[in-house]
Amino acid sequence: MDRLAIIGGRPLFGEAPISGAKNSALKVMVASLLTDETLTLSNVPRLADVDMLMRLLAQHGVEQSFDNGALTLRARNITSTEAPYDLVRKMRATFNVLGPLLAREGKAKVSLPGGCAIGARPVDLHLKALRAMGAVIELDEGYVLAEAPDGLHGANISFPFVSVGATEHAILTATLAKGETVLSNAAREPEIADLADCLIAMGAKIEGAGHSTIRIEGVERLHGAHHEILPDRIETGAYVMAVGVTGGELFLKNARLELLGAAASVLADAGLEIIEEDNGLRVKRGGERCQAIDIVTQPFPGFPTDLQAQFMAMMATSEGVSGIKELIFENRFMHAPELARMGAKISVDGQTATVRGVSRLKGAPVMATDLRASMSLVIAGLGAEGQTIINRVYHLDRGFERLEEKLSACGALIERIKGEG
Ligand code: EPZ
């Protein structure tokens, strides 16, 4: 297993290009199953998760080519309606093939998903939505067996709480269901509107994506289209926080401020200057250290759970005491003990972590536990005195494109050590 070695203490200067959003690309790729024509996507990040989904789509019969961010997908014929355990267990987004396979072929067998170990992460809301549209669903030996003997139909679906994945799954499926589907209490994350934009370009009728009520009028068929994936707001936030820890000045090419939601004002209150420029954001740290701020993770436009770990790394060396409440996932503080190995003063009580800022962390060997937690260790390492070794880097490869290359280009001392560890 590869490791990362970082020598901390150097401010970051230069330009870091922000890649296409992983969590949008993964859902938009699944949309290719809904048509026998070609879907061409641009600005697709080359990540382990994207490769994994490509493998799954290939075994459903999707022809594909990937060249320099341009991904072409064509599901001329669906050759298998089964998504096996081995391809679904590692990544939750793969579960979203269930509804599209069902909508197009009338049946599907999909393994229950895995993903980062950040909580129980059930799929009951996904199944509730599909059942409301007429799917007959059984669970058998870890698989979801679904059939739609009379086809799928529109439905009124009210989610008891906000789920990004269930909202996307319902939208994808409803595009080919007969009649109107109305989703209430839908997720409002920018990736939802990006998925809807792609589906609309394919001929779907969708109104309200990005709001909590979304209406989808089913159509007979969808056709090919081209769609550009929006920039990754979580990568953007992570690089902003890196500057919060190291100081310096970065231009984040392609980044968009509005995608940060509440995180933009939190970062500004913490002492980061984020300036909108043509085609990107410029980021500087106002003072010697950032200021402690309290946050609560919430669905968009609230502070994103996917930036909580990185924010904790930034708070570890900020001035004052920060309270961090994680309300989306029940087990998303695994980075806290790793940051503590580097000298961070963090106490965790249930869903709340209290971080007492210290002036400097010290490099140490640490373990990446999930994707965003791994990035928090990178950020901490960039600011720490001495060397940090991050084990289990494969987590980072799932979601941060060309990380070492981008950071090295901005002056960081970071390198990958190949092999065992
Ligand atoms: C998406 O996961 C993202 N993943 C996650 O990013 C992100 O943390 C999350 O949304 C919240 O923003 C992808 O887009 C691939 P949810 P998702 O359904 O869709 C519970 C990353 O690091 N729930 O909004 O799985 C669930 O357990 C990843 O890139 C149910 O109880 O998140 C959680 O507590 C990690 N039943 C809450 O809802 C369900 O049927 C929100 O989950 C579905 C969800």
C-alpha cells in the first residue's frame, strides 16, 4: 500500500486547478444506463471511484472511452441487470444503478452497498422511493431484487429527512416512469442540479432541482447528450483550508464560491480571504493564524459533512476553542485520534468534538481512515513541524485527483512512497 510523506511548514503559493466533482460525476455516469445513445461527459476527474463505477457499468454492457477528462458512455444494450457484491461493496454510489436498470429493463438485482466506514448508511429511503414508483422489492442474501412487472409510474414521495443519494436515485428512476413524480424534502446539493441538468439535456422533464420540491414528468425515452461536470466544492474547500493552515496565497482555478454554501462565510469568519476572480477563487489567510469557529454539519446549503474533517485539521492550529457538531453521519470523527497523534487537542463527546487550538502540530505517522479524514491529515501535515507519514493513501485516491502533483506545484513538500506499509 502506498504512503504519503509530507514535510510541513511551507506556505502554499501558486495555482491549483479544481477538478470536476466526484460526487456529481458518479451519479451522472449512471444516467448513461437510461438511453441507448451516447452520453459524453467532460471535466470528469480520474479517480479510483470513477474507475470502479466504469468497471460496474462495463459489466452492464456500457461501452466507454476515457480521454483527458472526456468520458464517453454508450449503453446500446444492457447485457446484465445484476450488480455483483464485488463491484458494489466498496462504493455506495454504485447502488444508484438499481433504479435506472429497473426503469429500462423492468428488473434488477443489485448488491447492498458499502462505502466509507462513517456510519450505518442504510438504503431504506432509496427503496421507499422505488417502491412508491411501483417496484416490487425483496431483499435476499445481501442483494436487492427488484421488478416492475407493470412498469414504473410517477408518485408523490416525501422524504422524512434529506438524503442526497435517495434524491438522486429517485430523479434518475422517475425520468422514465409513467406520469409525474413529486419529491418533497429533496436534497439541494449542487450535484443534484448538475445531475438534473444532464438529464434535461438527455430529454428528461425536471423542474425544481436545487430546491426541496422537485417535479419530474416521465418521458418515453431519453437520448444522447453532452454534459460538463461542475467543479468539486469539497476539493475547493479542502484547498482553502490548506491555506488556512499553511498561510500563503492560492488561485483555485475553476472553483466557484456559491458552491461552498455556508462554508464560505465560516471560512471568511475564520480569517480566510476568498476573492472571486475570472474563472476561479483567490485565497489568502488574513492573520498569522485562523480564528476558532463553531460549526454544525447540515445538508446543503449548510456546512457540508464532507468538509468537517478538513475543518477540524484547520481548527487544530487556530486561535481559540472550536465546537464541531456532526449531524449527518454517526461515526465521522475517526480523524480526531489521528490528529491527536500530531499534537492536536481534541475531545469527542458523542456527535460533538471540541478542538482547542495549539500554535503548531508535530509531524507523526498517521493512518488514513476514510476519504475526507485522509485529506484532513494531509492538511495537518502541511502545517506541522517535521515529517508526517500518512498510511493507507488509497482512500485519498478515491476522491482527490493528482493531489501530490497539485500541492507540490504550490510549494508543498509531499511525495508518495510506493509499496508496502
Ligand atoms: C452523499 O452520500 C455523498 N456521497 C457523501 O460523500 C456525503 O457525505 C453525503 O452525500 C452527505 O452530503 C456521494 O455523493 C457518492 P445521504 P449519501 O443519503 O448519498 C442516512 C464523500 O466523502 N440515510 O445524504 O450516501 C445516511 O446514513 C462521501 O465523498 C438513511 O438513513 O448520503 C446519513 O446518515 C461520503 N437511509 C444521512 O441519511 C437512506 O436510505 C445522509 O446520507 C439514505 C441515507
